[in-house]
Amino acid sequence: MADDPISFRVNVRIFHGEHPFLGKGRIQLLERIEQFGSIAQAAKSMEMSYRKAWGLIKEMNAIAREPLVEKQSGGKSGGGAIVTNAGKATIRKYQQLMQSLEAHLTKLTEDTHWI
Amino acid sequence: MADDPISFRVNVRIFHGEHPFLGKGRIQLLERIEQFGSIAQAAKSMEMSYRKAWGLIKEMNAIAREPLVEKQSGGKSGGGAIVTNAGKATIRKYQQLMQSLEAHLTKLTEDTHWI
């Protein structure tokens, strides 16, 4: 155990007033919806209930200027969902923010002894 | 609600292998123990059980080269606890890390529209 490496995990949560808007978990949910085209599958892949996932999406959509996720009905993929362009831009911005922050964190911690 | 400000909260969690070592909550616990000289009072002020607080301290002490918190017995303040010099240095390092990271985050986000 003494030889185990030290690692750092950073999270940024974005609030609108007191309301949670975005964080690592919510971004992952958006990414999975983009991947699967389905809220149900995205939720399942994160071991989250559909109800919980839909609640998070409603919270994000209520805060964002444009919806980040839209449900689609009818057609072959009836019941599916898409991440909108606004949603995709939000994912990208958050990913860039985290990348920059993690690079800064690496610089800050490489010469520090924590143990 | 539309006029509510956007705010950012960052957290850094430090792991030793898979074992959680430090994070915002644990650092706050150390700060409160330093403030109160008592694990029980520190825990109470954070609405945490003594059992939970002591469990966290044991985890931190097991990972750190030197204990971060030591229980004191006997004397007027029998049952008290102190944050060791190693613990104080750890609090300070974490605070400096967070300050630098938050300054970087502010620079990164000041020109970004999130909503």
C-alpha cells in the first residue's frame, strides 16, 4: 500500500443561483444520451433510474437558454432522445474546462509531497 | 431566476491508490478539529457523527507518513484532540492548491457563456 500512487480527481460543479446546473455526472449523462440516443439506455449504463436521469435533464433544460436534450417521439426510434447543438456545445465547453484545469492541477502538484 | 448568477465550485479529491485520502470535507474536518481541539465538537459542527469523523481520521492517519490528528487523554481537556504539525502542513498545502485552482478557474470561465 505504501507504494500506491497518489492521484488527484477534480470536479467542477456549476450553479445557477442555488440550483445545480452542470457537473461531472450530468455531463457524463449528456455524453451517454448522445452515444445511445436514449435516456433510458444512458441512465441504465450509469446505474441510474430513468426517473433520476429525466429529473436531471429537466433541471438542466430549465436553466439553459435552449434545451440541452430533447425527447423524440414517433418514427423508427420512437421514445429516443437527442442532445441538441446547445447540449453538444455545453459538453465541449465543460470538457475543455476540465482539461485545462487538470493540466493546471498536474503542474501544481508534481513537486508537492502529500504523504 | 433568469438573473441568478452563475457560480463554480471546485473540489479536488486526493487518493492513495484506491483509498480516499483528502478532499474538501476532510480538510474542513481537520480545520474544525484545530479550531475546537475536539473531534466530537468538530464532528457536531459539521452535522457528522463522531463515529464517521473518527473513521475519516483513521483513514487519513493510516495513509499519511505521520498522523495528522492525535487524540489527547488526561489533563483538563481530557478527551481532546490536536492537529499535528504534519496535519497543519497538509491543511495549508491543500488550501494553497485550492486557491491556485480557483484563480485558474476564474480566468478560464470569465469569458465563457454557460447559459
